[in-house]
Amino acid sequence: MAESLAVDIRTPLGFRVICSERYWERITAIKHPAMRGKLEQVLETLAKPDEIRLSISDSNVLLFHRRTVPRWVCAVVKRGDSIGFLLTAYPADKVKQGEVVWTK
């Protein structure tokens, strides 16, 4: 049986990003508890980001940023051949460094 997805959304770059319910629970319980209850903000960040940047440490990782007052939401995606996987998401005080690959 396929695992249910918390995230299955198309990005402005034309590829899908997925994240299982179990992994989303791990993100919000262990990695970034501040994101608990913020799945809709993450979905918006992936579908309608203000900016997308390449990670400075891994060229297969993209950082999706969307402004939410007073902070930003950053969704980190590992891109495969045709699909991306949400690695994590967190509130940020500023846009992270890296080459800009897409802007609103």
C-alpha cells in the first residue's frame, strides 16, 4: 500500500514535490517544531514562492522562499530527475544565500 502524502504539489519550475505524512510529522516533531500546523504555508511556498535559490552546498537542492510577516518560510527540496522531495521547512529571518534560479 502506498504511503499517504502530506505534500504533492507542482512548483513554478514545472516539477512535482512530494513528502509523506510520516516524514512531515518528523519535520514538525523533531527538526522544526515551529512548523507544526503550518503545512498550508509550506504548500504555498512551494507553489507560489517569492524566490527560488540553489543551495550553496548541494546543486541538487533548491531553497524555496516565501515572505510571511514577520519572517520567511524556507522549504528545502532535493530535486531528482522528474520529482522533488521535501527535505525540511523552517521559518527564516532572511533569504538564504545561493544563486537565484527563479523570482516572482
